[in-house]
Amino acid sequence: FASATYIIGFVEALQSNLGVGGTLLRHSCNITEGINNCSYVFPEGYWFNLVYGTAVLLFCLAVCLIGAGLFAKTTFLIFLAVMFSIATVMFSFAFQSNKTVYPAVDNKLVPTNETFELRYTGFHMHTFMDNLKADYVKDYTSGNKLSFAAVFAILFNGCTGIMAGANISGDLKNPSTSIPRGTLLACGITFCIYVILFTFTAFTCDRDLLVNNYNYLQDINIIPAFITIGVFAATLSAALSTLIGASRVLHALAKDRLFSGILHPFTWTVGKNKEPIVSVLLSWLLVQLTLFIGKLNAIAPLVTMFYLLSYGIVNLACLALKIASAPNFRPTFQILARYTSFLGALSCFGLMFFIDPLYAAVTLVVMILLFVVLLIRAPATPWGDVSQALIYHQVRKYLLRLDIRKSHVKFWRPEILLMVSNPRSDYRLIKFCNDLKKGGLYVLGHVIVQPFNPDVAQYYDNQLKTWLDFVEISKFKAFVELAVSDSVRDGTRNLLTCAGLGGMKPNILALGFYTMDIPHDCLSDLEEKLQKRSNVIRTLIRDNSLQKYDRINKELPPLRQSQDDQIMNPEDYMGMIQDAITMGKNVCVMRHFDNFDIHSTHRPFVDVWPSCVRFNEEFDNTFTLLLQLACVLHMKGGWKTHWKIRIFIITETDSDGSMETLVIQDFLKEARIEAQVRVLPQPVGKLYNTFTDSFTSGARIGRGLDYYSSMNTLMKEYSDNASVIFTALPLIPPEAAAAKAYITELSTLSDNLPPLVMVYGSMPVISNSL
């Protein structure tokens, strides 16, 4: 658009000077009223103008195809011509006397049956005072009444060369120095020239002259041809710089693969200087198509919109880098501040809507669409992503404000550290815990059991990247923490201590079940999920998840193939639970999640089986944590729609259970938890009066295998149609020698059941206050 604007400006200057009634021909023929009898004229008309514009564009194309070297030499010659033209303007303002000037030939607003003379007064204070006040009239080229916004939109195109240096940065020897120095120097010189021209014009040209002859500088010049040369040079220079700049930007976009392989043909170059010939040809074609519009004032507002948008985005980028406080952002332009960037961006976007709200809206929509395409399809870039720096800055700021000392049970949420032996076997467990976190911290922990050395450090880095890719393509909202340690217990203890940051620390240790069985590979679930996405969608969003899956499947260690491959013993497993309880963490031991299927419709329940509930005192932390986790899971998307919570209370008295039901329902009402309640008689063992015995009476100590076997039988009977079961974790013995017996109790309690979560609560998690 910009290059077409300047070429159309060149053609209009050509017609106004060498066309029918042209100013330059009028001076050469010494005619004061029309030149219809002059023989040296360019024919006028839409198609003639298109031919002239095409010829100029072909010249620009030839320069750009030859290369940046010829462009630099041509631009320098044009610069000399422009400066000489400006010098003649200054000289004419200084020495030209009072003069009569006629309206422009194409001015249809002036009556044709009478002579209409305009005055160049020379320097006069009365002229200056008349020009100070605003009085917008119709534009004689379009017939529309002008306004500040319209004039600004047209004039702004004369100030759009600020990005010319940046656009050809790849062709500069020292762009980091040349771009800021050249840009600032050019802006300063241009600003001074414009101010001088505006001031001289205000003092010497009356208002009628300014609104009826836009080419007045030529009419008042001592040698009018010099102005023609200057106009031709300026428009040609701008057309050249924008055409070569557009081709370089297009080449850079293609080279960086920001739009995937769509722009790949535009990476082709020729010659030892690697000129992007295909990018130049496409830029030429787009400019040629734009030339069909034909009118400068019709294109100028749209060009202004895109320039303002680009300047606004540049200011926003500088503002983002300044806010992010990245140490490597050290601009040589030291005056840069977040306030100047913010005001620059605000001014650009504000002026867009001030000039034309419709054009501004369309421009922003185009920008947003491009941003979305880049967000979805763009690969990782070598220059980084400023959004990551901004996120880091904001996260750090708010983490510092997240004070763990100010935490309250009312705002408790699960923050889970899930210890994963291998994503191959634990994929479904990881998926379940992802639903269980309820917007809380979710950390996937893994211990590499090896002595630390450089080879292990390299293996650690490779595995960390593999795990991060696994989390990315699985769409899990989780962090990954790997540890290198001599034992799984020591590594887990380190992760419990160090995982998280500030006020975001795990409050639940989640473990898979200890078993010597050969694990089942569930990673194929992820592959099936990825393959369900259509090839069209995968191409549109540039999805490489299947390729990442293949790499993950290759890099993850294999599952153990025999019992001898089990690197953890029962003592370490029980010790991990003991360590978590000692640190005040909640514990969840999970089993049978290799059979977990969230899409199963014949299991519409989430069952809670608290054991030995005391009704003569406050409910213990384990009981409340069981209810809270079930409720949190039920609040998640599809769980809330298709699943219901059931609570099974085992009473250890010979009552009918009505009192227990009433107590539980009252508690659920206060806690605002929707659930069905069922009371069952105790399965086996010594009777305890749940209304008189205290919780510390040993009710949960020494239950024995018979009790857990009976509990298991009840859960099989009543929860066979449950998707997930939550129950209390058997009390852990203090002696390490009892580890195998404890594993046996866990196994007896959980054998042949649906996916089961055994829970131990160490802290209050439910608040009845709003």
C-alpha cells in the first residue's frame, strides 16, 4: 500500500506538471490561462495513469532485483536531488516578491467562466494571523470536506520512513549502530525542514492559495522545474524504500518460518549477495494490484492506519521489554522509558480511531487474526518470546505477595506432588490427578536412582525435556520436577522439601501402589487421543504432537520386565509415607488406575468409605479430606454432569444408623456438599461405641487383616459400579520392620476393586464459613 501511494503521488505530480494544463508546461509555454494549444503534454485518464505508474514501478523493480547496492547508490542520488530542491524552496521564500498564482488545473471547485487569482504575499504578519485559525473546506481532488483527521491521515504518509532502516537491517554492515543513528538523524532533519516550510508558508501564502492549489511551492519557485525534480525524487525514493523494505520483511518472515511452510518459496535467493528475488517479485505484484485504485487520497488513510498500527506495536514491544526488566534488553537509545513507550502506543492507537473508526477496526481485526495465526502455528524462534519474560515478571511479583503465613482453610485447594515411576505405566493416574487438583499446584515428581556424575547430569537434562514434552502434548497443567538420589525415599523427601515456590508448595503426596507385578503400558492412550485430531486441523494449527509422541516414546525408559527390576523396597515405600506425615503433608496412595476410564458410563458414582468415624467429637482430618477430594473431583467438568457422590458410613454400634445418617447429613449441609449417605454395620472385630469412645482410644490401631478384608468385601459389594473409591489409609506403624505387613494390609484393603484412593489427612481442609 505505501509503495503504491508514493507511485500514485509520482504519477499525480507527473500529470500536474506535464499533463494537460500542467504547471511546468504552462511556464515553459508562457501561458497564463490553460495550455490546451501546447503540444507537449502527457495524455490523461485512468488507464494512462495506470501505465505511467506501472512504468515507474518497473523501474523500482529493476533496482530492487539488482540488489541493495544499487538501491543505496540510487537513493543517495535521489537524496541530493531532494536537498537541492528544498534549497531552491528556501531561496524562493526568501527572495520571491508579491506574485499572482492561479488555481490548480484540476480544481473543479473554481468557476471556469471567470478568472480566479490567488496571492503570494511574501512575508507578511497579516497573512500569518489569517492562517493561524482553522477553517476546513472541500478538497478539490475528491470533493469531500476536509477535517483535521483527514489532513493528518494524508500528511502522515510523509513521516513514514522511520522503519526504512529497520526493514533492510539484513543488508547493513552494522545495523545496531546505523539504524538508531540514521533514524534519529533523519527524523530530526525532516522535522526541522517541515517546521521551516510550514512557518514560511504560513507567513507568505494566503488561505485561498493553500486550499485551491496544492502545488503552490512550484508556482512560487524562481525555477519551477526544480520543484518538479524534487517531487519526482522524493516520491521515487519513498516508493523504492518501501518496496525493498517490504520484500526484505517478507523474506525474513519466510526464513523464520513464522507462517510454517506457506511462505517457503520466498526464502529463495540468488547471487552472491543472496538477493530475495521471489519476495521482491511478490511485493511488486501486490503493489501493481494496488495501483488499480488510482487515487492517492483514497489509499493514504489506509496506509496511515497500518503505519500507526506498526508503530503502536513497536511501542508495545518496547514497553513489554521494559516492564519485563530483562537484563539483556539494553537499548543504546537511553531516553527509552516505559512511559514514553506507553504514550507512543496510546497515541498511535488513539489516532487510528480518531482518523477513521471503521478503518481502525478493520486494521485491528487483521492484526488480531495474524497474531492468532502466529500464536497457533509459529515455531520456537531464535530471538525468544517476550510473553515469557512478562509472565516471569508477573509471576515473580505475585509469588512474593503470596504469603504462606496468611493461608486460610477456607481457601484450601489440593496441591499435589505425584511421584511417577514411569509415565508409560502411570499415564491414567497422571490424568486422574490432573482432574483432582482444582486449579492448585500439580507437580509430577520422579527420582533418578543413580549416583550423581556428569553422565547422569546429561541424562537428567534429556529426561527433563522429554517429560516437559509429555506434559505439553498431554495438555496436563503440571510442573515437572526430577531429582537424582541414591534412593527413591531420599529423592522424594527432597522433592517434598523443595518442590514448589514461595506460597505454592505441595500439600498432598500422591503415590502409586507398591507392587512387584509387571506394570501395564498405558501410554498408547495418549497416542490414540492425538490421532483423533483430523489431519486438516493438525495442518492448520501446525500440530507436531505425533512427532513429539514418537520422540517421547523413544526417550522414556522402558518398563520393568521382572520383579528383579523393582528398585524400591517396602521399607522405603512406607518411609516415604512416614516422611510426608512427619512434614505435615496429606497422603494419597492410589491403586488400580491402570483400569481407570473416565468415559465409562456404567460406573456413575464416586464413592467415599471413611472408616471408624467418631460422632462424639469433631470429624478428623482424614474424614474431611476424603469428602473434600471427592467434592473437588465432582466439581470438574464431566464429573459433575455424569457422576454422583455416595458416602458409606460404617457404624460400630448395634443401632439402625439413623442418628449417624442425621449427623453426616447435617455436616454435608454445612459444608455445602451434595452426596447420598448410607450407613452400614461394622464388618468384623471389636465393637466401639462411636458416640462415647474418643478417637484416641485405639479404634484405628491394630485393625488386622480380617477387618480390611471385610472392608474390601463391603466395597466390592456396594461400590462395584463406582468409577473411583476414596477410603481412609490404614494407620502406618512406626517400626520399619513392619513395612511388609503394612503393604499386605494395603493390598488386602484394595484388592480387586475399582480405582481406589487411600487417604491420610494431616490438616484441616474444609471450612463451613462463607
